[in-house]
Amino acid sequence: MTTNMLLPNAQTVAHRSLHIGERISWWAIFARNLVIRHGVMQLLKAAKTRAIVILARLGSQPLIHVIGDSHVQVFKGISKYVLIHRLGPSTAYNLGRKGSTTNSNSQLFRIIENSSTRDILVLVFGEIDCRIHIYNQYERNKRKFTISELIDRTIARYGDVLQQLSRLDMRLAVYAVPPVGTAENAYGYPHYATREIRGMITREFNQKLKLLCRRKGYKFLDIYSAVCDERGFMPDEYAFDDTHLNGKVAGLIVDRFSDEFGIHLDRIPWTVGWAGMFREAVSKRVKKLHRTAAEVANSNT
């Protein structure tokens, strides 16, 4: 009788174990397929990027390297010659610091090593400083330093990195910090400014950053002044979420880029390109023929 009572229990346990095993197996297969698919996608993405680089190099086409925090995504899709390099939640203050949490300095100069002096670097940093760190440091230091002084320090450290890049003969553009969104203190910092104070910090930061760029000869892509309201806030029509701008600013980026570099990012090819290479080769051949004809004419006279 005891044996008969144990059999149903054993069958139940076995059935449950089998069911659990099937679920584990299903998740294992799913995880494996996800890894494989992700790996293939990464491989295809790397191959595509490499092809674009080769095409640009053969066509004497400068690449646009957009490097920075999550705000680089607003450049996505503007041109195939715009390469996005997202370094994580990097700050302007720590960009020059080796061994920072995001390792942004090493990542930046690794990109530079694979770039050409013909290329253009667009640096996208400062939003995290304006939204979080400047005010947090202001309160942490018991207001020993003014907010303006902390902004100056951040701009100075950012400027040191820009100067290093300019010494490498890199063509530079600095992207303005976008207007203030509605983001709350999602990361739980002990001191988080009101939206009004963040708006003030961002406005002053952009003014000083623009001044630095004009003084040093760096290009400045000022999207901020075109999309913020009178309080320095991000209007709903330009908001992708509570922090980032949406794709509506793509046209503004194209216009600002054209103003600074004379390059229309939405026109392909916008410098030499394949068609340009052909025209250039024909032009050189024609000029050579004209030169030869002129030399013959001069010798006959």
C-alpha cells in the first residue's frame, strides 16, 4: 500500500522535472540563438562600416565621426558617411581623465588612431555635466564654489582635450548641449537641481563653450538656440523622451554643418565621391591636353 502511494508522487515529481527541463532547454536555445543572431548582426554592422570607410578613403571623402554620450544618436541616419561612436554616459569633465569609469579618454583616442586628418570629429559631451554633476558638486562642496566656477572648470577640462585633438591636425566640431528635458533624478543623486536651475546651467554652459570654440577656432554646432524655449527647456515637438532630442532636428544639424564646413550632409556625395573622382580625372586629363597644346603653340611661334 505504501508503494502504491509513492508511485503517483514519483510520477508527479518526474513530470514536473521534465517540464522544468523543457523550459530550461527552451531558454537555453533562445539564449544561444540570441547570441548567434547578435553576433551575426554585429559582424554585418562591422563589415558595413568597414566598407563605408574604404569607399570614403578611395573617394577622398572625409568621414564624420560623431563621438560622445547618448545624444550622438540624433545624428543617426543623416548620412552614410556619418559614423556614430557612443562612449556611454561620459562627461565633458572626465573626458581628459585616463581610467575614468566609462574609459572615455581611451575610447576617444582609439577612434582617433583609426581616423584620417581629412575626417571631421564631432564631440558630443556636457549634457550629463549640466543635468547632474555640476549642481551635485555645488551642493556637495557646501556651495564653496559658485555654479559659474564649476562650469568654468568643466569647460576648461573639456577644452584641454579639444586642444590635444587640434594638435593632431584633426578637424573639430563641438555639438552644443541640448535644452533641458523633464528628466527626474532617476539615478538617485543626493543633490539634483530643479528644472529651472538646470536650464540656467545649460544656457551658461553653452555660452561659455561657444566662446571657447570661437576663440580657439573650433567649429560649433549650435542646435540649442534653435530648439529651446525662452526658459531653456526642450519643447515637446522636439522631445524624443525626457532627455533627448528627436529626429526633427536632423535638418538643423545639416544646416549648422553646412554653415561651419560648407558640407551638405544630406547630399551624397557631398565632396568628391565616385562621380567626383571621375570628373576630377577627366578635368586633369583635359587640362593636361590644353597645357600640351599651349606648349606646342608657343614652341611653333
